[in-house]
Amino acid sequence: MSTLKQSPDECLILVKAVPHRSSSYSETVCCAGVGRDHKWRRLYPVPFRILQEPQKFARWDWLKYQYTSPRHDGRKESQKVVPESIRVTSSLRQSERSRLAGIMTRENFHEAESRYETLTLLKPKELTLKWQKKSQSELTDEARKHADLANQFSFFDAPAKPLTPCPYEFSFKWKSDSGTEHSHTCDDWETSTAFFRRRAKLSSEDEALKSLKNTYETDYLNKGMRLAFGTHSRRKSQWLLVGILRVDDQVQHELGF
């Protein structure tokens, strides 16, 4: 446990990015969410796959945790979370998600930057899911790295199966209400997880990809969705797509906090 001064906080999780290898923290997941004050929190490093089962959280879960101030990240929302302190307390009801998303949604990146925010939600007017199949050498390299990390976890008596790399890199071309076109690689963990689930359920990879495409381009877009973005830790002007949120824009209720 960290010997630095720790502070308590609470956060509603909105973002779980794809696990990445970190030279300092092994395999970690960058997570982000919103406090009861409607301000963003960025939580890292979170060794999600070796957390205790009661600690493993999903999008829309409320967490309580301890954190310290990061030494090498000046972004105001960033918190260095103490993993063993994470506790899931409740989940936000589906009927309450739309209003929260509305509060946190900005018109464009410029508005977020003008508020000195390094995390934001944007609402797409049009959206197209694209994918690129990874080469066999890329998949082999990713699999080897994840196997190394799984072995490293075992030194801490925290067994974890090596993460299976997704065979596709997903990206979105999308247009905002103002008509501005954008293109971003998708770093949302739930997108690759959804692909694996559909591939297991359907007859082929092609069917899984078509199903995923229909979900985002038709179901999500028509019923309501937000794209979650965060700035790069070193390139502050670069916005990364870190989450895809399904919200129902037809439902408006008061938030329970």
C-alpha cells in the first residue's frame, strides 16, 4: 500500500479502456467517471483483472476508494487510486443515466478545453464503425506480452489468465451536430468484449462484426449514445476515444444524487 497521504473519494464509472501494458504498473486499465459534484475523475493504475471479485466493477457502478496525487500527471482529474481500497457501493439506475449524460456532454472539444477539462462526453449525429484485421505477427506479439504479464501477476499470488488480444482494431468515423467530421481509434474495452461474445454466439466473425456495426450505427445512434474522450497524458491536445456509452435520450428523470 502507498505510504503517501491518501484521500477518500467516490466516483460513478463511465469509462473502462482496453488494458495496456505499463512499465510501472504491469497490466492496467485506465478508468474514468464522475463524482457527485459532476466533476470528472481519472483513476489509474487499476489492475482490474486481479482485483478481488467483489471489487470488480462495471460501467455505471459507484465506487468508493482511496487515492494519492500522481507525480507525473498534471491533468486535474487524475487520481492515483489505491487498488486494495476499491469498493463497489451501488449502481446508477438506467432511468437516471440520460440526465447525467446530458450534464456532462459538451458541444465539441473546444468547449471542453475552454472549461479546462481533459475528459468529456460528445454526442454524435452520424457514426460509422470500421475495423482493421490485425496481422498474425501483431497478434502473436500481443499474446506474448499478455502471457508475460499473467506470469508476473503470479508472483503476487494473484493468478490471471493471459488476456486474449482482439483480432481487430476498431475505429469510428463520426460527425457532430455542427457537421464537423472526426475519426478516432476505439480504445473502449467493452467494444472488443462485445465482439468476442457475439463471435461465440453467432456463426462467424463476419456475422459478429455485422451485428456490432448494427448495434452502434442503428440501435445506439437512434436511441441515444455518447462518445467518451480523454486527452493523452503527454500530448494534451490529442483526444482519445476511450468509451462508448449507451443512454436513452427519450427518458428524463431526476438523478438519485
